[in-house]
Amino acid sequence: MISEAKKEEVRDAADIVEVVSDYVKLKRSGSGFIGLCPYHNEKTPSFHVTPRLGIYKCFGCGESGDVFKFVMDQEGIGFNEAVRQLADRYGVFIPEEEPSEEQSESYQLKEGIYHALKFAGIFYYRNLIENPEAEKALQYLEKRGYNQQTIKDFGLGYSPSGGSDLWHASQNAGVDEQYLVEADLIKPSQRGEGFYDTFRGRLMFPIFSPSKRVIAFAGRILGNEKTAKYINSSQTKVYNKSEVVYGVNFSKNDIRKHKEVILVEGYTDVITLHEHDIKNVVASSGTALTPGQMKILHRFGNRIVMIYDADNAGQAAMKRGIDIALAEGMEVQLLELPDGEDPDSFVKQFGKESFEELKNKEAKDFVDFLMLKADEEGRLDKPIELSKVITEILEAIANIPEQIQRQVYVQHLHQKTQKFRRGTDRELFEELDRIFAKKKQEKNRDRLRDERREGQSPAGDESTAIPEEEKTKLPADHPGPLVKKPHYEKELIRLMITYGKDMVTYICSLTNEKLFEDVELRRFYVDIVERYKNNQEISIEVYSGMANSFPRLVGDVLLEQHSASERHHEKTGIKYEKDKFPYKTAKSSIMAMELSFFKRKREELAEKLRSATPDEKRAISKIQSDIQDKITQREKMDSDDFYPDPEGVSEEDKGKKVFKYEMKAKKS
């Protein structure tokens, strides 16, 4: 673990303006800096960085945090990794946990591979720029319209055709040949001693991790030789093809900003679109799209626009990609370019504005797109083929994890097929249920097979069940050790037992027990209300001394994962407190709890709708509409403005939301 002292040392050393400037063009404004927000798309700067406090805040979308959170968000990494990354950058030594001998060797090997790959990237780039043999590669890039800056930004290079040029260069540079072998940059010679280069006489495309480290290469042939057009690095200890997306290191911030990723097939498509200022674009690294790749993309955006070639291979890849994207919970759209065009050629000929106009007008959701393709193939006019088309689309819908979304798409499919078939949407829902149940059985079967293969006991086996003696220790309504309690419900309980009756008065005036999803926390809430009615003390001490599950729950709701150190207080004169504005915390927790409650009700009503009579459907639809209005209203407003202030807010401080209760709460 990284100590709190080390975290604060890194925070003190890191220059938040310098770090943010890697992603945002900042200009000075008073004592701080402003720029265009990297979290959302905007034309007028609303993103503020305050170096004195070491924080940033966007007044457009509300995103805020410190230097650690900014690096976590922009790089898509965890807290400890962000701390270590900043420590490396600013020269703060963080001692490693004592690794085992095996872990130490594995770490050393991986770092050696990274070093070999970095060396190879520089070697290929220099050969492209300096080696006369690379003239044909430069001509190819010039024909593509790529300038020197683009070549440098994407690290493009050339692998000499000599056979072992990289190997000899690495020997002269003192790079251990073991690392080059492990990186699949060289291979042992079959004719005797020595090695030969994996890539020879090819235009080189480095493949980067999201954190911008070279992890592999793709090499493109430039002549008419009868060999593979592209060859890629093999799987290594730092390169897992199924979890790598080409260009994500360049695109992740724009994907996050637009909340959308454009998926294309080729490396040059990505580069050309970037050159034309369309930067939220990636390619699937020359492989079929995988769940691992989709998880990476979902980390940065929720919507994916797929552009595939119109040939059979492209269409088959598209259908697989739809299923994978839907299973990951992404919103899926598909775009077909005019005949004979790919993203590279289209943007070069027509430009950015035409591309975006085409995307906005012609991109279709997957149901519309699959129906369109089936119509073009003449499948909708044939009863048997129509049945197959509907089943294929329902199989795609069955991948969607959210029930309400599945229902919406089934109703959409029903509307699209009404002119081709008679009947209601009930038959479609029944078929979806059959497909969904079959998929669930297949998943369970696969899981059990994998567990047996790994020598594990299947879930539900006696070896994984809760021991009988442990069951007796749990309350009758205990949800079980694997159920995670909603953080906002824990926060409300924590606030009430920390600040006492004034806070209980406020929270209970806006909530009731039915809003609680967790059984134990609901019971805790009811007990607090009863003690309040009976004018009994409500405090941490009281509940810590009670019997049953209350002491355990008190520990759970009070547990803090991170806290600011005293050194930071001494340095800045500012003491960070979890509850600087406790009623503001209460408001945000109440809103989160209400949103969760209304969304649960929305799903329950959607389930009832499927088997309801026409009259019942009208009544349910009205309730659904009311609930959706409540959800939308809360999602659009800030919780601090949505809920009333408690009594006791001074008129002069109302704008600052500074509560008189704050001092009172501290005393209690």
C-alpha cells in the first residue's frame, strides 16, 4: 500500500496546471487558469484550474477533483496507478511492496519487453526518416497525405529488409536479445546461430496501450509480393490482442468528450480521420472485435458508431460486433458509406463536415440497420426468411443487459415489422424470453465447465456455500455477504447518527422507509425514526452499544477509505472535511436514493406491462410516464437546488450554502 504521507508528497510535488495542460490548452484567468473542458464538448471555456488549492472544476458539466482524479479519468487507470504515474513524473520515490521472487522476475521481464519495444519504435522511425531504402514507404505516406507531424505523432516507421538489422542495432545498444524475443521483434534463426527480424521491409505502425506505452507493432507490405498485407506482433506478456484497440491512446479524451466512439477497420482510417480533426475514432487492431476491446471503449464512452466494409467479411464482423457491443451495454449505431468509399477516402474527398453530416443523418440503430440490410437482400418478402430475420434481431436484443432497453427495442422491432406480419408484440416478447433463457443456460453451462476445468467447485456447491454455523450469526433478513449496500443509503444513516435529531428531522421530512433498497439499512432507518418519535438519543455511541447487527452496520457506514493528511493542512491552511456542508451531502444522497427507487419502479412496471390487458396497459403507461418525468427532473437538476434548505440558513450565506447547523453538528 502507498502510505498517506507518500500520497501527500506526490500531491505536493505534482503541478496540476502542468498535468492538465497535457490534455487542455489553458490560459491564465486571475489567480487560476481556464480552458475547454475535457469531460464534455463545449465552445466557451468553463473548465477552471485553481493551482493554489490543487483542484479543477468545470462549471458547464460539474466535473471536479484533484490531480489524482484528473489523471485517473484521463488515463482510465486506478488511484494507486495514478499516484505512481505522478510520482515517476515528479521524482517522488515510492517504495515497492516486497514482491515474491516470482513477481519480481515477472515485473523485470515486462519492463524489459517494454524497453525493447520502445527501442524498436525509435529504430523504425529513424529508418523511415533517414534510410534511403525507406523512400517507397515515404512515398506511400505522402500519397496518403500524411505530413511529418502526423508521422511523428503516430510513431510510424520502416523495418529494413536486410533480415537482422534490428537485432544488430539492439546488440550495439546493449538491449538484451531475450527481451526482443519475448516482444516478438526477433526470432531464433533456423539455420544456425543468431536471430532474424520479425518485420522486414514493411511500413510499421506501433500499437500503444491506453497509457501510451508501445506494446506491439503492425507491419504493412509496400510492394506486390505474394504475402500477407499486414502482419501483427504475436501475443506477448504485455500485448493481449483481445484487449487492445488501435488508436485509443490518441482518442480516449475525445471519446469521453463526445460520449461516442467511431469504430473503423483500418489503421490508416484512424490516422486520416485524426488528420481531419475527427479524433474520437479507433480500429480493432486487425482482429475481430472482442468483449475485452469493448470494455476498454465503454470505459471512455457509451455510444459506438460502427463503420464496416460492405463485403461479406465486413458484414459478418459487423454482426458479431453488434452482439458484443450490446452485451457490454453500449448504445449501438451503424453507418454505411457510399459505394466504393471507406472512411479514409470519404474524408479526403468530402471533408470533416460532410462526414459528420452523413453520420448524423444516416447512422442507424442496429434494429433499423439489420432490417434495411434484410430488405436489400429481399428477405422480408419471404415468410420463412422474415421469420429468420426477426429471430436474428431478437437474438441481438437478448444480449442487452438492461431489461427496460430490451423491451424498448422489442417494441421498436414490432413497429418495424407490422407491415410484414400480423400479431401483437406479445409473440416477440415470448420469443425473446425463449432466446434469453437459452443464452442464460449456455452461460451457466460454460461457467460450470470453466470452473471444473480450473479445478474449482461450481457456484452453489457445498464448498462455496455459507457454513451452517455462520448462517446462525446472520440476521434472518440479512441479504448475504456478497450484496453491496448502496453508498447513498449508508450516507444517510451515517449523517443521521452523526449529527443527531436536527439532521434526522431534515432527512425524514424528505424520505421514507420504502425508498430504501437494502433490508438492513431500512430497518436501521425505521429504528432511528422510532427513537426520534420517542425523544430518545440518536448517536453513534448509542448504536455502537446495541445488540444485534447495529454495531456492525455502524462500522460499515462510518468506514472511510481515504482521508486528507495533516501535512496537507499545515501546507495550505485548508482542512478538508468530509462534511464541510453536511446538508449538501444529505441532498445528494437523497437524490441518488430517489433515482434508484424510481428506476426500480420503472423496471417493475415494464415487467407488468408485458402481460397486461389493453386497459391495464394504458394505466401502467401513464404511471410509467409520471415516473420517467420524476427521473428526468432529478437527472437535470443539481440536488442542492432541487431540495429545500433546512431551517437555520442565514440569509447572507444562502448563496454559499453555508449552514448554521455545521457548528452545531460538530459539537454533537
